[in-house]
Amino acid sequence: MKMITIENVTKTYGEKELFNGISFTIGERERVGLLGVNGTGKSSLLKIVAGIDQADSGDIIFAKDYKISFLSQQPEMEHDKTVLDQVFSGDAPILKLMRDYEIILSELGKKPDDPGLQERFYDLQRRMDSSDGWDANTAAKSILMQLGISDFTKKMGELSGGQKKRVALAQVLIESPDLLILDEPTNHLDYETVKWLEDYLSRYSGSLLLVTHDRYFLDRVTNRIFELDGGNLYSYKGNYASFLEAKATREENEAATLEKKKNLFRQELEWIRRGAKARTTKQKARIQRFDKLDDEVSNVKSSEKLDISLSGSRLGKQVLELKDATKKYEDKVILDHFNLLVKPGDRLGIIGRNGTGKSTLLNILAGRIMLDDGEIITGQTVKIAYYTQENEDMDENKRVIEYLKETAEIVQTTDGKTISAAQMLERFLFPPYAHGTPIRKLSGGEKRRLYLLKLLMEEPNVLLLDEPTNDLDTQTLTVLEDYLEDYPGVVISVSHDRYFLDKVVDLLLVLEGNGQTDLHYGNYSEYLEKRPKLESAPSVPKKEKVEQTEKTKKKKLSFKEQKEWAEIEDKIAGTEARLEEVQGEMASIGSDFEKGEALVNEEKELNEQLEYLIERWSYLSELAENE
């Protein structure tokens, strides 16, 4: 059985101790999610296990042939490499073989009559045959295309940050290690890609250790949870839902233990105040016990809960309105004569595939990007806070308290009280000793939390949030969601996080590309249930899609549905047969990129077609029973 054991590992960062003497084992096919407040050392622990960083003390134990692959939050890429070169740049033997094969294939294309190249090409072909290299090569390109990367010859320097993250993700998936370590793998991925990754990891034969803010992803992928808290590591069996239940029980037990200690501390304090003389050994021991209790009680954190209770500015009846709005970038249409009315109290989520213009729309609402045509109307009382994907105007040489005081030294809470910037920092889990810390020494997640706090201290009445869940820990997100639930102003958020959207929004604006938009009333999960299963297949008439969404209104089969019912089982069988043929062809295409891409696209369409047909069969069979 392949496993990795971490024994008594300790790590400090400057004066801050991240964890002290933690130990755990990851067994074969275990799927472990790592949780903890930003700054507790999650990414540091991942790097230590991956061998990228060194612990101050402790041991990492695994067999010589045990392979580990690591995906960092911000992967480093060589700008001059092509996508394919980057993906095949790992040290695994199969990657080296595929890299050599692709290189010789390229050289042979330039000099097809060179006998030396031909001999090396035939040798590599034989090695690919003997090591299942063709399957690995096809799988690599299939993974890239599923992640939205189809141009394998493009230079890494030409890709966006999100595309680079996808290439890096493809690289570690292709290596198929014994332990796959992923740091925020769902960042920059849209819903379809996240769903594909969930399915891929559920079939993955190795073990998994990951940090993610996506709680649905965490719930569906993991079977064990580690939590870093106060320098200790706690282990829970089960997924995220099981963790929440087990943690609540643990904290209740700890609270009961703490209450007992406090009672004992009060008794000891009373004894000390009576002026007992510390002359005997027993009395000295009792005073030592008092000192120990004093340390324990004073050092216990009062259930580290981030508290956001800031008031907002008054908001009038008019908020934001887009009239006949049009926006294009060269040939790409973002908005096409688009109309939108944002009312007081609205909770609007903006969703869509990558590249459809979600962030552009937020920038238009924020007044940062001008419309090509049309009009945007902003109410006179509107005060916008825009939480972008970057920490804007954050001078990392400034100290934490200095950065916050630039906005306000004192703010008002929802209950009418005033509190200082230092008190707000403590509510945001920045202990007093961290207030004088230069921002550059904070973790990425701590910087995001500080940036969020500064925006909220501006007391806005309209919040624009661009991917707010990226780089924030689950505890911060939970309290942010609770805050937004009672927030009196307007919330407009771009997010791929299904859990966040389900809790925060009740209206979705779907950007479908090419300037096409759709409004959906309800949360994200309700939208996914209601949306047509096959939006692009030509074989599904639009009228039938409408019938599908209104199926509950029908009681018996219409004439058209009777005909469909008679033919649908043959259609399902035919679709399944073609799907098997396509999957067989994908395993033997070699290096034919164009054919590979066409087959991947056809496989996706067939799967969607099959899903639609099965749903129609289920619906029609219910109606047939009423005949």
C-alpha cells in the first residue's frame, strides 16, 4: 500500500509559528481537503509535503518510487515555451518520452527525408507502443481540450493568467502521481470545467491533498478533512458536511473544558487574593498551577469568528440602470442593446463561461469602462465599493493598521456603536501583534481579507464583487455570506462559486456570449436544474426545450410526444453506440491534433445528447403511464 507519513513537522515564518509538531498519514486513494483561516500555513504545509519548502523540524516519509505532483496557486511558467512543451516538461519518464516524440515529429515535418530523424522517429514509436505512450498522449491532449486549451502551439507568454493556471493543472493531472497536491485548483475555472474536474478526480487512482474555497467541490471530492487551527492539525473522517458536524461537536467539548478551567481559575484567583503564604511545597505547587491556568485561560481565543457588522450609507430609490447598452471589443460582442434595472435590495449574480464579459460588465457598472453606445444611469445616493480580483492601491510596504486608517480611524456598526480601526482588525482575525506588520509579510489570503475590510469600512451601499471567493478561506466566506444576507444595500457579484451564489443571490444574469443575456430568478442550483440540458445541439428543436421546462403542466402524451416515445429508445441506443465508437477512436489517433479536438467535441455533444434523451425518456414514460 502506497502512503506518505508526516511526523512532528514544525514551521515558523519570521516570528510567527505556523504549526508545531503536527503528524498525519495519507493513505492510498485518500482524498484530503485542508482547511484553515488564511495565514495559518495551509500553502506552506502543501509545499513542505511536496518537497518544495523545508520544515524547521520533522520528517516526511515515503517510498523511493512514490511520486508527488504539486499545483501552486500561482504557477511559474517559461514564457517562451509552447503549451505542449510546458505540459510535457515534467520529470516523469512517460512525459519525457512524449516530449521527445513531439520534438522529433516536429523536426521530421521540416526534414522528412532525413534518415537519422527517421530512425529516431521509428525508435520512439516503438517505445511509445511498449509503454502505452499513445494512450497517455491522447489523454494529455484530451485533458487540455477539456480545460479549454485547444491551441497547443501557443506560447505561454501569450496566455492569460487563467489559461496559464489551466495549463499547469493539465500538467499535474497528466503526470498521474501517487499523490496529487492542488492549491486552489478551481480558481479561474467556470462551472462546466469545475464539474469536469470533479468527475475526473472521482476516478483518479492516486491520493489527493488539496486546498480550495469551493465548498461544493470540497464536499463532492474529499473523504477526509484536515484543519489547521492555532498551530495544531485536526483530522476528520468524511467530506465537508461531515467535517462541519464533527467540528461543532469538538468546539462544544472544548468550550465545556474551557468553562471548567475558568471556574477552577476563579477559585485559584480567590485563593491567591487572600494572600496565602507561599512557604510550603504544596503552596508553591498551587501557585505554579495558578500561573499555568492563567496562561491557558488568557491564551484561548474566543472562538475565532470574523465579525462584520458595519453600517452602510443611505441608499435612495434609484440605484443603477443600463439602457440600450452596447459594448464590443473588435469582433467580440459583450453587450448588444442590453437593458438592466438594479433596484434597492437586489442580490444579483453574474455568471457565464470565461470570456463572455462578466468582469467587463462590472467595470461598466463601476464607471471604469465606457459603453460604445447606450446609457448608464447611477443614482445620486449610490456609494460603490468594488472588490476586484487584484488588491488595488495596496502599498505592501505600509503596515496593516496604517493601511486601514487611510480609510477611517473610527467606523459605526449596525447597532449604532463606534469602534476603532484596531478593533476592526481584531474582528477580522488580525491579532494585536499583527497590526504593525508590513503588508508584504501577510499571506495572499490575509491580504485579500485586509483589502475586503478596507472596502467595507468605506460604508458603501452598493457592493460590486469580482470573484470574491478566490483566495479567501471558508471561515471568512461563511461570515461574509452571513453579513451579505443582512446587508441593507445592493450586492452584484461575479462568481463561479456555486455555494457562494446559492447563499447570497436571488437573481442571476447569465452572459451567454455574443451579446446574448438571460435573467433567471432564483439561486444558482435552481438555475442549473432548470436550464436546458442541450443548448447547442441542432437535433433538439427550441420548441421541445420549452415543452421540457413546462412538462409538469401536461398530463397526457400529445400526438407528437407519442411519436417521440415510440422512437426514443432507439435514439438512446444509437447515441450510446456512437459514443463507444468515438471513445475507441480517441484511444488510437496518435498525434493528429485536429482529429483529437473534433473527437473530444463530438464526445461532449454525445454525452449531452444522451443526458437529454434519458431525461426526455423519463418524462415521457411518466406521461405514458397516464394513458
